[in-house]
Amino acid sequence: MAGVIAAANPAALSGSTQVTDGERFYQRMYTARTIPFELLAGLLPCYFDGPLVSLVIGASAVVQAADMAIGLGKGDLKMVSGALIATVVHTLCCDLYLNRSTIKAIFIASDIFDDTSALFQQLLGKLDIINAVSFFHPFDWDASLMLLNA
């Protein structure tokens, strides 16, 4: 994301009102590194499996941590906060990727109101209660009652 922003607006990285040739060079270098690397880290886990995937995601976390250290050295809190968020996200993604075989959760895409759906077929007789708080959260009280009675 930061690479795309840097490509579109070099001043976004430096905060300069007058972008110099050196800043343009830095922006191009940053963009050349960031866009392919982040696309690789984001798409590789969707299509491939194995240690290379976790290595790329972990390397992304290390790169973001380095960006955070550079931001701290510059005293740039925006750079620090963006890199910190990216570091945490990459670290969590790496951890989830490495532990995906031990996570027992499954996702069932289904229509909650269709009693012939995959959700009901797989869970019928196995559950006493379904917590649907997240489902009703976007609705007000009256709409939630209407959905419950549908």
C-alpha cells in the first residue's frame, strides 16, 4: 500500500512541499522493493504451500520492522505507526500460516436462513446454541427482531 502511495505521490514519504531528485530516487527505490514484495507476500499463501511461503511472510515482517526502526531514527511517527501495523499484520499472518494445520475452525459459506444449506446439513444435531451477535450487529433492535422471526 505504501509503495503505491509513494509511486503516486513522492512527497507522501518525505512530507516535502518541494520534491527533490534525491527524494524521487528514494521513492522509486522504495516502490520497486515494496510493490513486488508485498504482492508476493499477499498472494503466495493463496496459491502455494511450504516453507518458502512462511519465509516470504516472515521476511515481510522483518522489512517492516526495519522500516519502523528507520522511522524511529527520523522521528517520523507516521512512518513508525504504519510500519508497526504492517509488522504486526505480517507477524500474525506468518503465525496463522505456520499453524493453519492445527486450527480446528472451519468456515461454511451459507445462507443462515436456508435450512437446506450446507451450514444446516453439517451442523444439524451438533449444536445447541449459535452465537449470531456479529450477524445482528449492523441492525437496530427492530430489524434484529424481524430477522429472528423470519
